[in-house]
Amino acid sequence: MSARRPELSRRGFLTGSLLVAAGSVLSTACSTDPTGASSSGAKTTLNVWYHAYGEAGTQQAVLRYATAFTKANPDIAVKVTWVPGDYAAKLNATLLTDGAPDVFEIGDFSERMARGGQIAALDDVYGSAKSDFNANAISSVTVDGKLYGVKMIDDVIMLYYRKSVLTKAGITPPTTFDGLVSAAKALTTKKNKGLFVGNDGIGDSPSNAVWSNGGDLVTPDGKVAFGSAQSLEAITALKRLHDDKSLLLGFTTDWWDPAAFTQGVVPMQWCGLWAMPAIADALGDDFGVLPWPAFKAGGVPVVRVGGWTSCVNAKGKNLAAAKKFVKWLWVEQADLQKDFAESYGFHVPPRTSVAATADKLSTGTAKETVELAAKHGKHNPGTWDSAVSSTFNAAAAKIVGGEGDPATLLADAVKKAQSEIDKQLGR
């Protein structure tokens, strides 16, 4: 359930919506406002958007949750809208129109949306349950002391490796970047590549590189930090993976899908905890997990923590009902939060009390992953929107491709990124 999944479907703008009222699905509806809610007794109809999750059963689950909500609140109908393709682009465009959803999820949290008045503060939604959310879930949605979303799931992203393949090759699971480069090269054959980080050969590797060498992307006060000497050193080093031709490029699915790993195309892949059930089904216990390794002595291993956050349209006509829905589902319904985290791929519940009951995450490799996230987890800053991240990744792509002077490319990216962040912060 990664935030970066625009390739899941190209079947059009929306696959459609389902209207739920009085505890049942009444009818299908297109992307315009549904009809029929009044006949069910509902006084308000909420439009709730989800991106098209890749895990089987997720769409049916959110419909089931909506049905349970309308049964408890028959005066509020819910139109569940399932959005395939480039969800972020479609959401951003629709938020500027009268058809904007009342409730919607976002991947990496964006401070721009809060500062721009697009999403409502939800401090009143949390109530006394605020202390039950993990520190990352609270800090990641906090802007100027207010909470602008409720974290639904934490997605943990790390390196998977095939135990048997590495053992046969006499390779110890890498704990340093040098070790990762050497392992990827040694595991590359005429038929297979050693490592998959994304079809573009970039994926999360530039930000991982920065973090792994003790650097940062953006400071808490909004200063671009990825132009540091340690950042430049680590990003430039990624070129070694490309020069060795040990990276899988242009596979049929991207890094968030485990197919390249489960089909034996690569013995190492950057992917998420959500894929672990599918990997276990395909490979049994013949896999392990690792953080992105520390760049060198003094660096730190990296596990990426993303996820999805439920937000309320601050300009919507149904603000009170929208808040009621978010509070009911993502604050009050512990059993549904546990179901969403465990039953459709694996995810970590942001509420500590719910996470403590997540039995499927309490043993084996899943438990190990959760522990790695707690120890080495890094999340993108709230100012890391598409304009900033694309500037950074474009520079990194040129650096690893040998398309210019690395220091100049990174310095130019810092200037552009800082300009974008300054716009966000009104500076």
C-alpha cells in the first residue's frame, strides 16, 4: 500500500463509486454526486476517496466499513470512490472543483495542503486517543501545533533477499553500502540482475543514500539539507550500481510489487511489508529482510516508513459529518483498524494499542520488520511534496547516469527545492 503506485491501473479517471446508506450498498454511481440518498433516510452524503490498492480484498473491505458506519449513522450515506491510476494528480485536480471529496486519503503527508487550507485540523477528532498513536503518526501530520490527518496505516519498506541464493553464492546479507554493491554485482548473471530498486533504477535509493550517510532531506524549519557533503558523497556512490549493470530495469511491475523477487528475476529487492504475505506464499521461509545498509562507519541503516493518512476537505459542505466518519473509522473502531492492517497485505497499525493486538505481525520475519522500523525508520518530511521530491530525484538520476558534475547538479536542485519549500511556507 505504498504511496508511490501510479502504475496500478490505466483504466480511466475513475472506475466508479458505490453508494452506501442505512447499512447497505444501495446502487452504483458515477463520479458525480449520487442520487437516492434521500430515499434511504440519509440527510448527508459523504464522498470518500481511496486510491486503488493493489492488495486483493481492500476495496471490499472499505465498502464493508462504510456499510458498518451507515448502519450506526443512518442519517449519513457514504459514496466510496475507488481511484485507479495517478491518484495524487487526480486528487489535487479534483480538490480545485465542486466535485472534491469530503474525506480522502493521502500517501506521504503534505504540509502544503494544510497551509493552503485544503485539509481541516482534526484535533477534536483525536480526543483522548491522541496518546495512543505512535510518535511518528502524530508528528507526521502536525503543522504549527495542529493535527491535520489521522494515520490509517504505517507502511514499512526495506530490502528483501533470498536466503538460499545468497547462501549458494557464499554471500553474507550486506550490512554496508560496499557490501550491497558487491553482492548485487556478484549475484548478477547473464539471465538475472542482482538488485531491484525500481524500474527507473532510482526508486527510494537517493533518499536512502542521504539518510544512510548521516544526512537529511529537509530540516524541521524548512531548510533543504540534501546539499551537504555527506549527501553528495552517498548519492554519487549510487553510480556504482549502475556502472556495474547490476540493477534490474524496466520490469513488468515496479518495486512495490514483489513479482520480480518471487519469480526469481532478482535475489534482492526494495519492497514493502505489505508484500510479505505474497512473498511467503511463493517462497515459504526462503527470504529475509534487511534495512538499506549504512553508507559507511558513522552512517545509519535505513528503513523507510510511509503509509496512508485520512484527511477531511476543509472546504467541503459536510465538514461535521466528514469528521464523524474519520473519527468513527480510524479512531474508534480498533477491530476494523486491525483488519485493515493485517488482512490485505501487512501494515503496522499507527495506534499502539491496536498494534499490540496484531498477531500476524508479532512473529517471524514480520516481527523482525516491525522492529527494524522502530529502530531505523525514516519518513519523508511534510514539505517533501512532488515538486520538491521530483527536483531531488531528477538530479540524482543525472548524477548516477553520469550526465553532469554531481556537485553542480545537486546544488541546482537545492536552489529549486528551497524555492518550492519557501512557497509552501509563505516565505
